[in-house]
Amino acid sequence: MNKKVIIYLMGWILNIEAVFMLLPCITALIYKEPSGYWFLAVMAVCGGIGIIFTRKKPENMVFFAKEGFVSVALSWIVLSFFGAMPFYLSGEIPRFEDAMFEVISGFTTTGSSILTDVESLSQCMIMWRSFTHWIGGMGVLVFILSLLPLAGGYNMYIMKAESPGPSVGKLVPRVRSTAKILYTIYLFMTVLQIILLLIGGMPLFDSLAISFGTAGTGGFGIKNSSMAFYDSYYLQGVVTVFMILFGINFNVYHLLLTRHPKEAFRCEEARAYLGIIAASVLFITFNIRGSFGSLFSAFHHAAFQVASIITTTGYSTVDFNLWPEFSKGILVALMFIGACAGSTGGGFKVSRVVILLKAVKKELGSLIHPRSVKVLKLDGKPIEHSVLRSINTFLGAYIVIFTFSVLIVSLDNFDFATNFTAVAATFNNIGPGLAGAGPLENFSKFSALSKYVMMFDMLAGRLEVFPLLLIFAPSTWKNS
Amino acid sequence: MKIIIVGCGKVGATLAEQLNNEHHDIMLIDKSADVINSITERIDVMGVVGNGAVYKVQMEAGIQETDLLIATTNSDELNMLCCLIAKKAGDCHTIARIRNPEYHSEINYIREELGLSLAINPEMAAAMEIARLLRFPSAIKIDTFAKGRIEILKFLVPDHSILHNMKVREVLSRLHCNVLICAIEHGSEVIIPSGDSVMVAGDKISFIASPAEANEFFKQAGIDNNTIRTAMFVGGGKITYYVAKLLESTKINVKILEQNMERCNELSELLPRAMVIHGDASNQELLLQEGIGQIDAFASLTGFDEENIMLSLYAASQSKAKLITKVNRIAFENIIDSMNLGSVIYPKLITSETILQYVRAMQNSMGSNVETLYKIVADRAEALEFRVANEPSIVGIPLEKLELKNNLLVAFINRKGQFISPRGKDTLEEGDRVIVVTTVTGLNDLKDILR
């Protein structure tokens, strides 16, 4: 293992984090908040260590899959550790595990919070909390790749490890240009949302924070009542639409931009994703129509909640914990499906579900016609066996981690719905679950052990399990 | 530039790697998903799985925005079809590998009719290099600039040579030769020498000179440069055929060893002047019987790298002949270089180099002004020929005042057919062609020589 390159990369991560902390510093300056000094202090430390680590480029830049996975996993841990420091040091979140939980929840775009009263935080802390969503949504190492020409051809390994989805495709031949295109689309859509929210009369601070949360599909509310605070069909509608947009595979936008609308509309994953949303909204609207004044209002809230859960954002406009069991059942199912691969969303990913369903259908067919030969296809292209195999392995690892997490969290002795959905909400990077983990509740009630388990789940969910498992495997660190 | 490469065999993959290093956007097309996967994992390029001659596949690879398509599949016909379709679909430049000697005899017609920018025949290119080496046996490698009037030659400093422990600046005063030493390979190190650099026996020296001066230099340095009268080729493949054909008009007698009787008959029919011997070259007795001790040049050109290397080593033990060894796969270049194999020919590198030169020239018309490019040591040192444009930061300033990059040497100036070995006081003028030798790879413009 080439440890020098990994240290060098960590140095860059710290440098970038220091730059990102400028935003809360500016916020503190505007609101004249003394807690901004903690950001300055952490910035100085990050930048200092970063500059020492990046002072000399290592001569040996050999970089393989192992280094890629390890540096991605480590970078998220490093990022979270330093990101949590302002909360912890300033005393606004006094316990270390709580500060870590909050920041990991931010970077992994989960949006689960341990705060009982969000509004008591200073403005710069709230801004940093929401900004972590935006940073984590697209991935930090990919961002660094778009800036630095790092390891030549080997940066594909980093892209693979950090981007969600069963198979990572580049948009253009170079990883660097691909990363640039992705970030441009990301930035443009975020700015567009900010503008639309401003038009709707939302204050600048709120529209920035809400847009960061939507773009990264994070979902930290900046009010105790999350999005219910903004009681406007327009504002909530804008957020609904943008949540759905950020959950679509970014390849589709690139195809549209390069004037290939036919291919864009043919994308099976995006079609399945939109289909699932439409069906869920329809069923839930029908199911909850009685408890709202008008059918439109029922539709509006159903759409918001469905979009929020399937894209793994986690905003809420109503307490869906009070909804009928059927609607809650649909939402829990959506938690596991998640958004499209290649988007900022989490979960199991629609493309994996689609491929698995196709594989099931094929197996059924081969039971009836044992000698039949059928090649699985997605978007008209054959699915390679290795992709199918990796999805099966992923599913296996996913179930194992999920089961153990639920078991450990059960030690806290809450009811099953709370434990189960709390793990589901953190592992799939959603935010709120049901019952004791519901949209109006928070995660502060869990024990420290449960919180560490959920931190692991959030990171594992964001990085698609394997990078994180890999750094715990002893053979990764052996020099052989 | 956007470049599509169809067929990712040995040449395709080498090209993808080198073109990628020069910051082109590369799309690969290959029938095998495994091949595409393994390359895209290693190099920062993108791939499409499919038949490159299919319009739909080319469209998927973005033929309409592409500047150049290179077809290097193992079928000549497929390559031609790829290029034909690409020309119609994308109106881009096309390069095809066409290696069948039957097509090669009418290559100009084919190129014209298919609108090919370049038709490359790897065996022919390798054969030309071998023929050049046979004419100048002391050199390990020869490349030409300025239409052959200037050559860059690489040779090995022999033991007990006058050059041993000589400083580069002493060459002019002690040998009275106006040659320019432009690269010294010392072990695995490549040095662009200054006047104080010292040459040691065992180093590989590259220098620039006109052919007459080069001859004189070898004579003064006490390196025998005997002309070759008999040459033995082992393996009767395409390269051997082309070399023999090229040598037909010279005084060199050619002896070809080939195992396959049928091929022997064919060769003897095609090459009436050559002596064709049917037999297994790994049989020492046969080699001795055919006079391996007396020949002037020995080239092992069979299809097996291991056999070629063994044969050359054996030939080295038996005679003082000039050795030429063909190596197809370059996995262990360092090891190969450390053995006494004479000139090592890598057909796939020669092919990719020829194509690379074309790509650079193409870029030339699109802004960059590299005329020709030669790799002195693969990926480590290169010689580039630039055309000097009206660039105020360079033109008219004495070289000693220019802040040149480290490890870079302005080696030669060609001013309207007059050759100048530049000294500190010389200047570059618009319209000059200069040769720059450097270990900094990827220069695109003359301005890049400045720090």
C-alpha cells in the first residue's frame, strides 16, 4: 500500500475543508456571532496540517483500487472529525459523539439530528451544518479530482469508490472533465433553486441552507418543524421538484445538455424512478385524503413526503408518523429503494432494484424453460455478469450490516418500529424514520453505542459499504 | 483533440496510453468488454463495446465530434471499413493499419480512394528501421530529421574507447567533429548533458549530425563502422520479407532461415536474390553450418520474443555480427535493455510512434507547432522538431539569455536549409526549424521550452 499518496490526499482534503469553512466564518461575521472564532481556529489547524501534508508531492504516485478505497473511506472520517470540532469546541453540542453524529449525518447527506432544539444554534453553526450536505452530496475526493491532476489514470479508482451506483460510467473520456461537468450541473441546479426560493419570499439565509440540504439530498431542517415552517405551497412545491431532480442520475442531464434527448428519455433507471414516485404519490394521496382539507392539499403533502423519502433527503411538511399504516408502509419501502445511481441520493439505488427484478424474472423463466438462454439488459445494453455479482454481494453485505445494527440499537429497548426505521433512516442516508425516530423526533435519545453504530451505518451507506469495510480488514494494512 | 481508437490490441493500447499522456480525449471501441474494462481501469479513457465498423457504434462513440479515427484491429478489411464509414459519418481524419503485403503494393490507390490520412504498415515500418540500421551498423537506433539530411543516432560506448571518461565539451577539440551529444543513458538514468557531463564505457549516447559527420565521428572515436556484406534473418515473416525486398537493391547478401517449407517456397519465389534455408534456427549445428561466425549482421525476427532473445544472445557469443532483435511484448524493458541484444525493434512502438507523429503534425495545423517527434528513450526522453513562429518571447533573443527548462537542449537550427549547431550567442528566427531534446515530455509548443 502506498501510504504516502494517501497522506498526501488527506492533506488536500484538509486544505479543501479549510476553504469550505470560510462560509460559516462569513456567516458569523454578518451575524456578529463570537462562535465564528471556533471556525477560524479549526480552519487554521486544518490548513496548517494540510499544507504540511501537501508540501511535497510523493515521488511514487502508484495508485490502485486498494489505495482508492482506503483513501475515500479515510477522507470521509478525517473530514467528519475536523468538521465536528467547531460544534464540540464551541460547546453548542457539548458531547463529542453528538457532534460527530451531527456532522457525519451532514456529510453523508443523511439529515438525522441529535438536536432537540435546532433554532438555539448560532446561525454560523446552522449554515455549516447545512453546507456539509452540499459538500457531501457530490463527494469531496471527486471535487479534488476536478481541481488537481493527481494520479494520472488511476483516479478512476477514486471515482469508483466514491460515486454511488452499481457501475460507474464516465460522461466524457477524462475523469477530470467528468468531475467538472458533474459539479457544474450540481452548482447550477443549486443556484437555480436558491433563486426560485428567493422569489417565493424566503429569506436569503434560509434559502441557502434549504437549497444546500436539497441539493445534497441531505435534509437538515433549520427550523424545529423542518419544512412545515414555510407554510406556502410554492416554497414547498419548489423543494419537492428539486428533491426529485437531484435524485435523478446526472448522466441524464448531461445527455440533455449535449442534445441527446432521445437517449435521456430512454434511461430505464430514471423512468423506473419517476414511475415509482408517481405510483407512491397516487396511493398515498388516496390513502390520506380524509385527513386533509382538499384533495390537492393531500396530493401536495403526499408528493413532498414521497420525494423527500425516495431521494433520501428527509425534509418533512407534516408528521407522517400519524399517517395510516399503508402510507407508512409505502414510505418505508421507498426508504430502501432510494434514488438513482449517479445522483446525490442514497439508499439501495433504483438501478440495482431494476436489475435485481430482471434477474428474478430471468430465474423464474429458467425454471419453466430450464435450457433457455437470456441476456439481461439495461438501457438496451447487456449487463455484465460482474455487475450482477457485485449487486448480489452488495445486497448480502447490506442485509448483514442492517441486521446487526438493528440488533445493537435494540439494546436501548425502544419499540421495534423505532429501532428498525432509525437504522433504515441512517443506513440509507434519509434522516427521519418512524415512531421514536419520526420527523418531529430526534436521535438524542439513543445511547452512545447506538450513535456510533449509526455513524458507521451512515458512512457505510454513503460509500456503498465496501470502502468502509475494507479499512477494517486487517489484510488491507499488511505490507504484502 | 478527440480521438477514437478502434481495436485495443497491443498497438491500440499503447496508442491510447501515449495519446492520453498528451492530453487528448480518447474513446476506445473494441468487441470485447473485458479488454475495454481492463484498459479503462488503467488509463483515463472511455470505451464502447461493439464492432467499430458499425455506424451505430461509431455514433455512440461520438464520431461526429471526433477529429481522428485510428483503426488498429487485426483485420485489414475491417480497418478500412471503419475508416470509410468514419469518413462518411464524421468527416474526420482516419488512420488505418493495413499490413497485408498484397494491399501494401497498391497502398497509394487504397489511401486515395478511401480518403485515408495515413495507412500504416507495422511490419513495413519495422523493416525500414532494420534496413536503416544495417546501413549504419554502429548505431543502435537511427531517426531522421529534415527529410533525412540530419540524423539522430544512438550508439553504445565500447570498452577501452577514446570516449571513455571524456567530457562532452572535449568532443569538438579532441575529435575535430561537429556533432552534438544530446542524450546520455547511464544505466536506467537519462541525462541531457551539459558541457561538463562525462561519458563512460557502457553508456548509450545519442547525437545529432549529418550522415557524413556521423561517419567521421565514428571513425575518429575508433568505433568500426564496417559495411555489412552478409546478413542472416531468422524467421521468414512479413518483416523479413520487407527487409529483404528493401535490401535487394543494395550489395548486402541476405540469408533467411525459416521452418515452414511452404513459406520457404513462397519467399524464394518472391525474393529471387535471397538465399532461403529450410530449417530450425534453434538447432546450433544448422546455425554454425550456415556460418553464423562469419556473418556481419544477424537479425532474429521470429514470432516468439523468448526465442529471438536466446538466438541473439547465442549469435553474440559466436560472432561479432551486428545484432537486431525483435520484441513484440514489452513487459520487461529494463531487463531487455540490460542484455547484449544489439538493436531491439519493437514493432508496436514503431507503429504507435508513426501515428503519434501524425497526430502531432495534425495538431500543428490546429495551433501547436511540433513538426516531428522521436522518442529517444521510450517515455523518458524525446527529440522534437519545431517550426518557429513569430513569438516575441523567443525570436531574436540569444539562447544564453532564454530561461530554458531544466533537462532541455536546443540541439539544432535549420535556417532555410543551412544547418547551425547552436551556441549561446545564436538566436532563433521566424521560419527556422529547431530540434529540441528534452526529458520533459508532452511539449506542444515552442513556447513550452521556456521555464
